[in-house]
Amino acid sequence: MTSVSRIFVIGATGAQGLPVVHGLVADGRYSVLALTRDAGSARARALAAMGDVSFLEGSFADEAILREGLRACDGAFVNIDGFNAGEKTEMYWAIRCYEIAIEEGVKFFVYGNLDYTLKKAGYRSTFRTGHYDGKGRIGEWILEQNRSNGDRMGAALFTTGPYIEMAFSAQTPMTPRMEDGVLTWRVPLGAGAVVHVALKDCGHYVRWLFDNPDRANGMDLEVAIEHVRYADLAAAFERVTGHPARFVDTDLDTYFAPLQAIAALPAGYNADPNDKATMSFRDNFTGFWNQWKYDVIQRDYALLDEIHPNRIRSAEEWMRREEQRAKEAGTLTLWERMQPENLSKRPILKLSEDHRRGAL
Ligand SMILES: NC(=O)c1ccc[n+]([C@@H]2O[C@H](COP(=O)([O-])OP(=O)(O)OC[C@H]3O[C@@H](n4cnc5c(N)ncnc54)[C@H](OP(=O)(O)O)[C@@H]3O)[C@@H](O)[C@H]2O)c1
């Protein structure tokens, strides 16, 4: 397959998009056209400082904008924000995006995917997770389309999972709290494991997909650091920082009790609350936690070792690298970052920074 040079990125200013764009442009190999609703945001400015990055202002929920961006590029990285659009709308625009990309002559298309949890759990509704299934269904559809379209436009899935950074950040499903001087994760995980992903490694993986189109065409690259059990996460935190931490298994009612204000709201902030297809925050995140608690999701770590020999291989390694980085940069240590006054300052998700608001 021909390699591409200019990549249209949807979701560039997001938690995932920032390291992905960095991986593409930092050494000058690719240029990026980043879609954003606000090219003046602090995150857009951070992107501009990374290298050859220009901006297209508009929404992924706009055919003319998609067409303009895709026409100007020969590659695409598409991470459509389901927490904005909601499951149904996300699926529609993801399909249109793939179709328009072919029509406009894109040569390689990477779809920011999540596991099709419902299918992987045997279609049992207790595992239904709108923001996973909405991507996972389209991921399968893209690979199926690619069987007949793969010579005209290559396509690959980049299947991720909860960022490990979210276990150390405010306003996420796994935000820890400082309780009597002990860093405490209270989540409904039992003895299960979250298949956490390191954001930094996303840059390497997506770069690899664009650099190796022949092998990547038709591939579902499912990534993770490791299966992270939270008792192990807490123990690793104690070893790395020398400060106490613990995991407290929690039933779902107790977990959602402090979240009453949003539990009944749509998981996607612009999804229609009166549409019976719209999943509530509580229903969505019940399926989310069940998939980890019952070990539904698997990864091929040997493949990841091959594609990214220097990948982060454990939550403990991720923490050690964070501590090293803080030491070199003279910034806050992990323990300092987890103090309440600091934790709230640095939400990892743009969605949290924007207080779950913004145009579709
Ligand atoms: N949280 C996780 O652990 C995780 C892990 C894997 C995958 N995901 C999935 O990733 C997606 C969100 O990306 P993220 O994790 O990077 O979250 P994020 O930090 O909240 O970023 C959201 C991104 O989506 C963009 N966006 C939102 N609405 C848009 C619209 N209408 N048109 C164009 N761009 C729009 C935002 O751009 P502007 O604000 O600049 O317009 C921003 O770049 C979700 O679908 C989520 O399910 C999340």
C-alpha cells in the first residue's frame, strides 16, 4: 500500500488525540489537519507546538466538514466522541466518515475503537456499554467493508481501553480519594481487572499503523499495558511512592450513590434524554464495570511486545516513569498530585475540562 503523508485527525485535542498527534508529527514524518470545535483552546495551542499541525474548525457531525477535512488529506485517524454524541449518533457519523473517506480518496483510515463488549460477553445485557458497543459494532463493520474496499483504502482498528491516567485523575469512573491519609480506590471491580492503556504508548501504536500499511490493513490492534487488578494497583502505588494506598471493592449502589446528580442523565451529553435508545450514565457504567469484573476483555501481549518493544508493561512501570518524569522536570510527585487540592486541577479528559458541555 502507498504510505500517506497528511492525516486528518478527529479527536486531536482529546486525551487520546494529543499523544497520537505527537507520535505522528514530532519527527516531521507526517503533517496533521486537526478537527476541533475551537482552534483557540489551550489544547489546540499545545497541538500547534508539536509540529506541522493545522486546524479545521467544525464538528464531526457535519458532512460538509468531514468532506473538507478528508479531501485535504490522504490519511485519517478517527476518534468520534461518544460521550458527546451518544451511541446512536456516534455510529451514524462513524459510518459516514468511513464512506466519505473512501469517496474523497483517503488511502489509509485508522478507526479509534473500543471492544464490542456486548458481543464479547455473549450478548448478555448486564454487559451492555453504549460507549464501547457503539464503537465496537462499527469496528466490525469497517473490517467487513475493508474486505472489499481494502485495495482502494486501507483500514485498521486501534482498540484501546480506559487510560491508566484516569486512575490518577479527577472526574473519571476510577478517581481515587484521599481517606485518612490513604489513597483509596472504591470501585465495583471485585477480583476482576481493568485492561488499562497508557496514553503515551498510543502515540507509538498509531504511528506504527500508518508506517506499516501493508501489515496494518485489516488489522484490529487491541492495546493495553496489562490486566490491572486494583489490589495490585494499590500495592504498586505503595512500593513506588512509599505512601499508603488501598482498593475497596464496592457494590454498584454504593458506587453510584455519590453520583446521583448524573446517574440518570444520558451518558452522552448531547444524546436525546427522551429517546428510549439512550443509555443513562448509570446503565452505561454498570456494563462498563461488569466487563472488567468478569474478565470479558482479552489482549495479545506478545503481539504488543513485538510492535512496541519499549511499551509500558505494568501499572507499576507506568508509575515509576511518572515519578522519574516528575523528578527530572521538578514537578509534583504522584503522591502530591493525589492530594485533593492538586487532583482537581488536572482533569485528563477534555470532556471534564469542558464540564460535559459543548456543541455536537
Ligand atoms: N476515557 C477513556 O479512558 C477512553 C479510552 C478509550 C477510548 N475513549 C473514547 O474516546 C472518545 C473521547 O476521546 P478522548 O478520550 O480523547 O476524550 P476527551 O479528552 O474528552 O476529548 C474529546 C475529543 O473529542 C472532540 N470532540 C468532541 N465533540 C466533537 C465534535 N462534535 N466535533 C469534533 N470534535 C469533537 C474534542 O475536540 P474539541 O473539544 O477540540 O472540539 C476532543 O478532541 C470517546 O468516544 C471515548 O469513549 C475513551
